[in-house]
Amino acid sequence: MNDLSPSRDCAIARLTDLRAAQAKRDEFDPRIEPFRISPWVARGVEFAACAASVVFAWSVLP
């Protein structure tokens, strides 16, 4: 009676598989974990790069 039921079930199965794959990917991986950077460190590096470019531009401009 409902022709969309098999495709709906297939879509739900695919979504479940995608969620399981994402959860597996997000698990702790000792090969990757040491290289993760704290957001605060990333902001500090970004600020330092910005400050260095401003200082460089200030010293080059007449």
C-alpha cells in the first residue's frame, strides 16, 4: 500500500550507518590525538601572526 516504505527504510538504514561511521571516526585515535591543537592555542597563533604582520607593515611603510 505504501510504496515509499522500502526507500524510507533504506534511507533510515543509510543514516544509521553514517552515524555509526561518524561515531567510530570520532573515537579516540592514539595516532591522531597528540596532534590535536587546543582552540586557545590556535587563537594565540592567529593573534601572533596578525600582530607580526601589523608590526612588519608598520616598519615597512614610510
